[in-house]
Amino acid sequence: MGGKPVQGRMTSDGDGEVVIFLVGMRINNWRAVRSWLPVFLAMPRMIKELARDRDSGMLGHRLLPGLPRHFAVIQYWESKEKLQAYAMDQSGEHRPAWAAFNRRAREGKDKVGFWHETFVVPAGAHKSIYINMPSFGLGEALGAVPVGRRGEPAADRMAV
């Protein structure tokens, strides 16, 4: 996490629905490079493709470092429809990578693990606070603005 900390209390600039997509892999056998390396290399290609296409619906992303065997990315999306459209796009990076992963999974059995979780967060059901932090998370994806109501508990802001 780079960047200069922004002084004070900030919050994400947006109150609409947001989709949070977590995706990751686990290397179960380090010696099975042919099983896990293509999975490891596929995500940066997809992220670059999505970042180039402002209409894709991906608002932002962040690598989540884990233990030596685990690699994950959190992505913020405009809608579940745009996330699903990307996943189903025959001409994008995802479909061939997914097909290749499934082939390797059948051949290599349990050499690499893969997971993803999708959360649709309705408008008004999320909050974010960043105190003396560089741009991060949903605030990085949507932009961050100062918290305007100092002293008001975060729970009260959720009720508005």
C-alpha cells in the first residue's frame, strides 16, 4: 500500500449499490508449477483488461497479500450485471482462463485451489472510514471525501 496518507477522517464518495468481488487462489503443491502458474498469471491480465475499459464496471481493485500459498484480489464493481457480463464475455480474458483452469484442475486434481465470493451491498448499507490513510479500498475506487459530521457515530450515518 503506497501513497501519502491523507490527514484526517475521510469516507468513500458514493452511497449507491456496490458489488464486492473477492477472488483468490491457493497453491497446494509448489512443485506443480504447470498447474498453478497459469492461474497466478491470469489475474493480472484480467485486471489490466478491465482497467483499460472504463465501461467494464470494475471501479477498482487491490491485491490482498496472504500467507505464502494464498493470493487474493478484492474488486469493487458498479453492479452484479456488469460483473456477470465480464465473466461471460467470450472475447475477454476471463472465459479462456476459466476454461483452461478447469482443464488443468481435472488433470492436476488438487494441485491448485481457487475461490471467489460476491457480495451485493445495497445503497445505504455500507460505510467506510479512513483516518490518516492513503487512498484505499472503496474510498480508492469511488474517491474519498472528508467526513462532514464530526462527532457523529458511524452507526448514525448508516441510518441516514
